[in-house]
Amino acid sequence: MPLSEPLRQGISDLGFSRCTPIQSQALPLALAGKDVAGQAQTGTGKTAAYLIALFEHLDRNAPLDVREPGPRALIVAPTRELAVQIHKDAAALGKHLPYRLGLVFGGIDYDKQRRQLAAGIDLLIGTPGRIIDYFKQRIFGLRGVQVIVLDEADRMFDLGFIRDIRYILRHLPERDRRLNFLFSATLSHRVLELAYEHMNDPTLVRIEPEKMTVDLVRQCIYFPSNEEKIPLLLMLLRDRDVRRTMIFVNTKRATERLRARLGHNGIHAEAISGDVPQNKRLRMMSDFKSGNLPVLIGTDVASRGLHIPDVSHVFNYDLPQDAEDYVHRIGRTARAGATGDAISFGCEDYAISLPDIEAYLGHKIPVVDIDRERLAAVAASLNTAGPDSTRRHARHSRRGSGRKPSSTRARGA
């Protein structure tokens, strides 16, 4: 592709030699100066696609003639973790380029980020709220932006950021004076409406939209009762290499409760949610990526846009209530050609979500029978995990024992 030599060197340093499908279709359009709205499943290289196009556009075009200092390119991400990941990827790809990068997000280093912006940057990466905060303080202007990227645009809607996104877009140069990229795992009607309203007749690039999950993910589902969930999870974790495993639950409260239960039973785990201070969140992610933290528990905020290599297992301890979230969760494993396992629990509370998930996937998830003899042994061992753990387990069992089993659960009996 017609790329500058410094950019080629950055790509080479990362060991990239071939385009992924989203890159091979989106990059020629973007390099020709066309707006792109791209959809591809997680782990397929969307971030590199728009970063390469962004850097090349800045290299080919002179800065806009504006009076106020500010970035030449802007990338907006819905979560702090995704913003950090994009910044890391941009620094690697642009290592041999002269552009100064800025990263802003809430919860940490307010004055440090402010000073960095005041010193001048070329590419600003951040979450909507913190970008608007500094913009309203006149720390920088947006009239010099030549490239705008909205990453995980559908998640912006889910998290309630759409008014902030529209505010940012209204303060950019006219849409025909900038290059506009929108990338997402799904291109819903509301996302496409945003694209057509603020972009220049964007070309839609969809990569295999009918193939909703990565082929190399081995999926299965168990049907435990509520009181069997903890013993089953412990049994499966002990049977497997839990060097880098993600466990998803549906509520913030459940993340901390599950972390405590695993810790009482000798499994080192941490829980990530929006309530965790940013310094601790970043430390958790660093420890998880390095392998020092074997198990990370999270809600769906941890399932989108993060590239964590070598995740071997994903557990849906709670089946998600949204079918699309199932795809995003299991997409944390089997990335970049690797294989991985996605193991789900169809419990009494959340098995009702299974028909919608399977309809979205277009196939049934294989059912695995529970070895209840082994499970009973694990359940019995919980009584030695400490009095506090035992009392909580007893309360959990009493709550679950009065419920009728769902019709879906009977399928795995």
C-alpha cells in the first residue's frame, strides 16, 4: 500500500505483514480520502486499520490554518481501558513518526493530563467527558481536527455518551474538511444514523456479518442450579490452566462477591468494574496481561475493545441478557488466530437469555453434562474455606432452592 516509510517501519516493527479482512477493505478507501463506517467482529484489527489511515492522512496533508492550538486528529473511545489500549497501539505504530500523542480519561491525573494538552499534541485519544471538560476550559481547540475516529460507536449509545459525541462533532471543522471514521462491532440503525448525519457519504464496510463468533472459539454450556454454580466453577478452574482467564457476571455486586468466593478457595482473582479507582484498574489490567493475575472478573464494560493476548478461557458465569454482549464476551479469547474456550452457565436466573443468544448466533451451543459426583466433592470442600464463605454459600443456596428450574435448564439434565 502507498504508505510513508516511517509508517511502514512502525508496521514492520510490530511484525505485521498481511492485512486482515477489515484492513484490506477499509484501508484502500481511507487512503483514497473516503469516509469509512466499518463493522467487524472483535479481534480483527479495526484499531490498526484506522490508525494507519489516520497517520498517513496527517503525513500527506498540511495542518489546517486555524488560530487556536489543538490536535490534528481525535479518537473518541467509550471506556478508559479502550482509550489506554488505543494510545498504546498508536505509540507503537507511530514510533518513527513526529506526531505527539495525548491521552485523557476520567478518574486519574487531571492536572498532569491538562499540562500535557497545554504543551501541544497532534493526536488526542480519550473518553468523551474528559475531552469536553478540557475543551470547555479552552485548553485546546477542535477547529484544526483533520481526522475524527469514533471507536466502538454502538457502545457510546449503550453508555449514554451520544449527546457528548454530538457536542464534539458540532465543534469540529465542517465534515467535508476532515476525514471521518466510525468503527464498531455492530452497525445498528442508530449508529448508521449518526454516521450519515456527521460523515461525508461514508462507505460501509461489513466483514462477514453473518459469522457472529470467531471460528476458533470452542463453545459449550452447562446447566447448573444456582447453588451448583460456585462448585462447578471451582471444579472447571481447577481442571484447566487458569493462567489468563476472564469471568463475566451481570452486576457490579456479583463481581466482588465472586472474587471473594474464589479467593477463599485459593484462586487469585480480581474484580474490575466502574467503581474501581482508575489506578487500581490499570494495575489489574497490567497484571492480567503479564500473567501475574490469573483470573479477571468483570461486567460487560470489560468485554469491549480490549486486546488482551493469550486469554485461554472465557466463562459466562452469568449468561448476558443481551445476545450481542455474548459475542463480545467470548471474543476476548481466540484472538489473532489463536484458539480458546468459552464456557457458559445456564443457571436458574439467566438461562432465559439462551434462546435469544442461539438465535443471534444461528446455531445451538453444545451442552455438557455436569459430573455431579465430582461436583458434590467440591461442594463438600467449600465447608473448609472459612466460616464467612460457608455462611455466604448457605445463604446463596437457600435463595436458590425455592426457585423452579427453567424449561431451558431441563435441556441439560
